Amino acid sequence: MELILMEVMRSILLSDWMLLLDFPMELLRKKTAPLMCAGMTMFNSIRNSKARPGDVVVISGVGGLGHLGIQYANKMGYTVVVTSRDSSKKILALKLGAHHFIDTSVDDVTGCIMKLGGAKLVIYTATSSKGLAPLVNALTTEGELFLVAALTEAVTIDTLGLLFKRASIRGWASGDNKDIEDTVAFSKLSHIEPMIETFPWDQINTAFDRMMSAKAEFKVVMSGSWDKVNVQ
């Protein structure tokens, strides 16, 4: 979950032109902000992978990162597989563009993915390493697993499988200004939007608690006037 700060300054701002971004004016600012962070991370990781349209791309999780990754992978022409331990996320995952849903609490994750031909790309969005090993084993020849969140636990994986498949595990962290522009442009063209909850600035403490509780669906965005804000 993520707290996005919006509309902090409404007056004149002087900046180096190289730091400025070109955004379509018709996009809602509230929904543009999450694209600049979570959206860019997912869009940029997918387009910089070895996967090609038609390949199996696995998105691990249907959270703040995952719900955008599902949309991007679908619009780019991949066979989209979503894994989650929460079976209640299946309807949403399919609605966002997933072709297959795997419940990691009951299904054989590696077996289900290998029946589809194996994953050319896995994007792992969780901070827990518990679901990592089955996804590494599900990689196909020269498949890649991208870590887009920092793991908080040690990882144990089958390195022999990586060797024989010439597969790899990579870290991927967002991008630069040009990547933001590309992400926003593709999102507009493909009608991709983040799911957000909006709070006024005078409820910033409530918004922060909502974000930290992991109950937000899926991005918390601050909007409105900056006046009379009391941050504790």
C-alpha cells in the first residue's frame, strides 16, 4: 500500500526543465500519481523483460502493484496468470485481465504454471519470501523472476533448476522521468487506471493509518487544499 501526496503546491514552482514531465491534461491527477510509482514499476519491469506477446507472465499478488501489473500484462498481449493466497481476489483478478488464477493456499503453484508451458516472466510483488520458491521452479527456459519489493525474510531456492533453465532472478526498482511519461502515455492509450481511495489533507493521519493497516483498496491518495493540516 502506498500514500500518494497530491496537490501540495498550487502556486508557481521553479524547476530544472529536465525534471519536468509531459502529462496529458485530460488525465485525473488523483489517478496519475499512482501511475508514477507503482504503475511505472510494473510497466517498466514487464517491457524490459525477455517476455514477448503470447508468453506466460505471472503476477504474484493483487495488491497496489499487482492490480496494475495485471492490466499492463493483459494490454501488452501476454497470457496473464495471477497467484494469490486470497481466493476472494479471483473475481477482481479476472476482471482486471487475468486469464488464469492460482490460489496458492490450495493449488500446486509450480504444476499449474508448468501446465501452461512455464512462466517466461514472474513479477513478485510481496515482501514475504514464502511464495517465492514455487514460482522460481515454474520458470521456463531463460525465464526471469523480477523482485519489485524488498523481501523481509531469507530466501531458499533451487539453484540447480536455475542453472539448467538458464533462468534468472532480478531486482527492479521503478525508473526515470522518461519511463514515467511512457507509463502514463501507455496507460491513457490502453485505458488503464489504478484503484484508489482519496482523503482530504485534514485526514492525513487517518489516511496514513489506513495505508499502514494494509486495508486500503489499493492506493491512498491525498487531495485538496493543504491549509490547516495537522500532521502528528
